[in-house]
Amino acid sequence: MNTNEKGKLLVISGPSGAGKSTVIGRLMEMRDDVCFSVSVTTRPPRPGEVEGKDYFFVTPQHFQELADGGYLLENAEYVGNRYGTPRGYVEQRRLEGKSVILDIEVQGAGQIQKNCPDAVSVFILPPSGAELERRLRHRNTDSDEKIRERLLQAKRECAEAGKYGYIVVNDDPEAAAGQLDAILTAEKCRAADRLNLVTEVLIS
Amino acid sequence: MNTNEKGKLLVISGPSGAGKSTVIGRLMEMRDDVCFSVSVTTRPPRPGEVEGKDYFFVTPQHFQELADGGYLLENAEYVGNRYGTPRGYVEQRRLEGKSVILDIEVQGAGQIQKNCPDAVSVFILPPSGAELERRLRHRNTDSDEKIRERLLQAKRECAEAGKYGYIVVNDDPEAAAGQLDAILTAEKCRAADRLNLVTEVLIS
């Protein structure tokens, strides 16, 4: 691995039941050149949470200034707190050669693609609607109605998969992580990012 | 590997001394879903060459008809004989789920990209000019002048690398084949090619 190569921004989305976390976790084990992004939030720290590791904790006013100044690649509100992806942090890690993973929902992914056109976007898809339902039933004890609602929401998210650069089907987490790994390796071979290597051959 | 997935057309170029054949050979060992294209040629068969395996042997008139009719993805003349890539053959193999490899020079690759916009193009680059020279000297006993000429020609070809989708640096053939493998795996995950899988999730 050439550490002079800039890392990628890898945006990963997928509905509840797609098995996204497992696949990302496996990818993190497979490669030492990837890391998670650290979000900025207005939420107060919980016991044990470390500034700059779990989150960057800021006041609502500071958050608004960051958003207004274009310092966030995306931002969203969730149960009364604001969350955002700090552009400078992501850029710094990428310059250090690390590819930065963002696990994010569809709307946030859209903001990222607008603000960072060289981001690599991947949608993790369940293998079928039936399997998606099985996984959603398996992992909680909600009522049938609640599960039908979650299933509908998950399918609504899947309908957005075509807006991503790549789709990885998570039938088997190991195979899916292997495909994510291949996507990252391939994206690092893009000619547009390697013209400096051509120059090296031509002048040496 | 989902055999319902259409294979890719993988166009590979690289100068003499880049180690292209070794890398491609290693890729063929790694995957069972790739095959070489079989060219059409006006050259007479040599002893042992098999029609449809080594080449499709045709008359100059037939070749011209194929070219005029748009049945060749690219064609070129080499020491008085014509060679071309048959569109139908490539398409048929791809529909069978095989990715088809074309080992081709820069001009031919340009024709392919025009005639087959979904082709995946990769340039195999030597790690440096010095290493390129070492490899060219190592493998033949030509005069210094002849080698300088070959080196210049190889560098002229490298200067075209930016026109390809990907650049793979062949420092180590095993690593380079691994990158080719990743590129093929990643390209098969392109969202545009997988919208049928999204539909499956939505309707099942």
C-alpha cells in the first residue's frame, strides 16, 4: 500500500436489516487503511464518551456556524440533536492515506455526493424482500404491524439504491465485505488519481 | 458468483516491459469467470492453430465486410495482415457470464471505448522509468540504440495511460493481478448493472 496515496471517502447506506454494520465491521478487520469518520454533534456527551474519538461535542451556536461556513459535508437533526460530518477531519485523514467510512442514511448520502463529488458511494442491499422481512422479524419482538411498517420503510430506502455508485448484496457478510474491499481497492486504481505515477515513469 | 450477471469487457494495455502478460495470466488463474477474446484475422493459420480457438480465419474480403458492417469492435493491420475483435463473440461470452479480456494496444483500446462505452479499461504501468529500462535490457540482446528506441516507444505508450479508466502499477505481478481482480469485482457491483436486484427486493 502506497501511503502517499490519498484515501477515499466511502459513503455506505443500507436499510435496517441489510446487515450493514456487520459488513463494515468485517471490512475494518480486513484493511488497516480505513477508519470511521467522527461526527460533530450538539448532543451532550454520555458517560465514557471521548471528545474527538466518539464525537466532536459543540454548542448549537457553534454547530450552526460550522454548517453556515461550509465546514460540514452533511448535517441532519435527530430527536432534537444535530449531527454533522466535519469536512476538515475527513480531508485530514484522507491526506494521511486513510479511507474514511461514513455510515449514513440516504438523505445524508445525497448531501455528501453534492459536497464531495469524488466520494465513493455504496448501497448495501438485502438479498430479497423475504430475507429482509425474516431479518427484521428475527431481531425484534415488535407487533406485526410495527414490523410491516419497518419493512415498508426499508423497501423505501432500497428504492434509492440506484442513486449510489455501487450496490453490494449482503447474502453472506464475508462475501459482501470482500466486495466492499474490492470496490475500495479498485477506486484507488482510478487513472485520474494516478497521473502522478505516470509522470514518474516518464521522467525517471 | 451470480451466473445471471453479464460479464464485463476488460480492455488491458501496457507497453512492452510492463509485464502485462504475466499479470493477465495470473488473473486468469485467480478467476473462472474470465476468458480471452478470439480475434478475427486474414493471416493464414499456422500449423496447430485451431479455428475458433486461436483465431477466426477469414479472407480479406470477408474481413472487410465484417469491418464495414460494424461487426468488429476494433481492427488494425499488422505486417500486412488484418486483425479484429468480433463484436458478436464478445457479446455472446458476456451473456454467458464470462468477462472477456482484450490485450490490445492504445489505438485499438480507443476504438473499443468508442464502440463499447461500458468496456472497463486498464493500463498496466511499470513502477518507474528506470525499472522499465532494466526490464527491456534484461529481456533482449539488442544494441543500446535499439533499446533506447524501445524505451522511448514504451514511454510514449505510458503517456496515454490517463485515457484509461484505471491504472495498475506492476511492481509485483501478484499484487497487480490482485488489483485487476478487484477492479473486475468492483465493476460487477456497479449500481447501473444491478437495478434488477433492487427490483427483486422491492417485489418479493
